[in-house]
Amino acid sequence: MKVYADNAATTMMSKTAKEAMMPYFDVVYGNPSSLYSFGQDAKTALEDARAKVAKALNADPKEIYFTSGGSEADNQAILSSAIIGARKGKKHIISTKFEHHAVLHTLNKLEKQGYEITLLDVHESGIVTADEVAAAIREDTCLVTVMFANNEIGTIQPIKEIGAVCREKGVLFHTDAVQAVAHVPVDVKDMNIDMLSLSGHKFHGPKGVGALYVKKGILISNLIEGGAQERGKRAGTENVPAIVGMAAALEESVLHMDENIAKITAMREQLIEGLSKIPHGKLNGDRNVRVPGTVNFCFEGIEGESLLLLLDDAGIAASSGSACTSGSLDPSHVLLAIGLPHEVAHGSLRLSICEYNTPEEIAHIIENVPKVVEYLRSMSPVWEDLKKGVKEYVIQ
Ligand SMILES: *Cc1c(COP(=O)(O)O)cnc(C)c1O
């Protein structure tokens, strides 16, 4: 049995998305900026897609800018707010310790350029509070950027409350909602969001396409020069097939959101229940305040990397953290941010499921993970020390 359980890294394209894209490769292939009908038909498709993305977020189509993905949207939102903030003498930015690297590395770059960055603690629960955000806001704060749902542990942040705090204090609020959009309800108006990033390939759309929502009236600067596309904010001929595919996938996900949430949550509960039986292991992050499909466990005395390789032999595709850091031996910054010691953070396993998974596949995971953990522990000198009492267990 082959089980794909790494949907937080990327997802399979839906049939709907794939079929929606097809005509835009070789039938309606004009440049949307061209005035003849080949171009105008592509332009119509582009604007239909923009309307669909806007509708999914309760935004206006004029507030949607297409990008090359979540990373670009994050970069644009943050760099743009920093440039505009600096013009008013505001060079302080607030974020959290467990953001995606598209956010953290952009903030690092700004720090080197003289900006001051405050990274808030996310506690053992993997949740920052609106009060903590409020307390960190200063006269010179130009931006608060807090992710909607974490990509490694799945916990959801109090976005609406954080947004309200930012509105009250007159500070811009951006959220990296790449793991939330199409998975849980997102309403930019109700949730007081000024800017939001999303990515097509995290919800059964194509890779290399995303969008940035920017509330009407908020100025953004452009990252890429060269043309009037995206109202001058993002030059370059639009990737029409990908944009159409992303919009189709998003529309489909939103349409089936309730049933998907119910189905995926039930399988997740099955997973948590099954894997919680493994001794000296624990679920990371708040038990309930999480996206439907993502769980992250730590098992003491083993290496996440070896766990992944053996699970691959059992047909299971999982992750030990984010796709960007797997392959490196550094423990995940997210797991360190929720207070796990290095040696425990190394033994982590992220499983992220979607509506295409089945209860039989979950049973396959529950059958194999304990076996692999036991096998790895049987060869682990660290586990030997823990058993003999030479070292103390961190996870009881
Ligand atoms: C995947 C992901 C990104 C990056 O999106 P890309 O489209 O792959 O650039 C950013 N933030 C989060 C939380 C993600 O999960």
C-alpha cells in the first residue's frame, strides 16, 4: 500500500483543477495583455479566476494580486510594508518564532538593513495570544505578521483577535495563510486582515502560483519591475493556466469544505488515538486548535530522518518538519520554538492528510509507525541509556 501523508508539503492536483487548466495551454493561449481576442479571452479567464479567489476570501477582486506562490506573496507583503513604514520613520516589525522561512528569512534580511524585529514566543501550545501581540506594538511598529496555521504542527492562531488589536493601534496586519486557505473558513473582512498570502499547491492546485490579498486603500510596492501586469505591482506575463487551475481548486475546496473538514478530522482523530499509544511519545501543539489534517509527534530516543526512510520502505510518505529543512540535520525551528529540547525535536514526525486519504490508509500508518519506532529504539544507544536510567526521559 502506498500512502501519501505529506499534504502540508504539497498536494495532488484535483481533476477539476487539471481539467480547468487544459484549454489555456493550447487553445486560449494568448497573452492577456494583447488587445485581439486571443488575448482578451485569456484576460477574461484571468479575471474570472481573480473573482473566484476573491470570493473564497470574502474580498474584492481588485484586492487580489497573483504571484508565483506563497513565498513570493510573503516576501512582497513584508518588504512592501517595510519600505512604506520606513518612509514614516517606522522600522519595527512583529512576528512569531515559528513562522515559515519565507517570512523569517525576509525578516532576517530586513534586520540586517536596520529594521528591528520582535519575534513572539508561541509557547508549548504553539499559539501566540492577541494580548502578547498588543503588548509588543510600539509607536514605530509598521507591521505585524503572524501565520494563520503552522505548517509543521498545524496549530491555528487567533487571527481575528490579532487583527482587531492591529486595527485599534493602526498597524498593518499580514497573515501567511498558506496552510489555512481552502482548509478552514477564512474571511478577510470578518477577521480584520490587511494582507494575506496563499498558495495553489497546498490545496490541490498547481505549483508555482499563489496570491496576495491586499485590502483596498493599502499601498504596496512592487518586487518585480517590467510591466503593467497585476496593476503594476507584479510585472511579468501571467501564468494563465496555473492561475485558472488554482482558482478552480480553491472554488472546489470551499464548496466541499464542511464535508472535507468532517472527513479529515475523523481520520486525524484516528491517527492521534493510534499513535498516542506509543510510549514516550507526544503530540506537539494544542490538541484541538489545529487545522483538520496536520499532526506532529515526537518519539524519544530516535532520529526523525531514519524514521522517514523506514516509513518510506513501508510505503508511507511523511515528513520530519517542513520540506525546506528536511535534508538538513538541524532540528526544526518550530519544535524548538514550542520548547522541545534538541534531542527530542530530532525525533519528530509530521503526518498531513487530506480528503483523498482513506481510513484504510490511516490504519496502515497506525500499524507501521509503532513497529518502526520500536525497531529504531532497539538499535539506539540513547534509548538504551533512557531504559537503564542513565538518562531521564523528557517525555513521560
Ligand atoms: C508552503 C508554504 C509556504 C510557501 O509557499 P510556496 O507556494 O511553496 O512558495 C509559505 N508558508 C507556509 C506556511 C507554507 O506552508
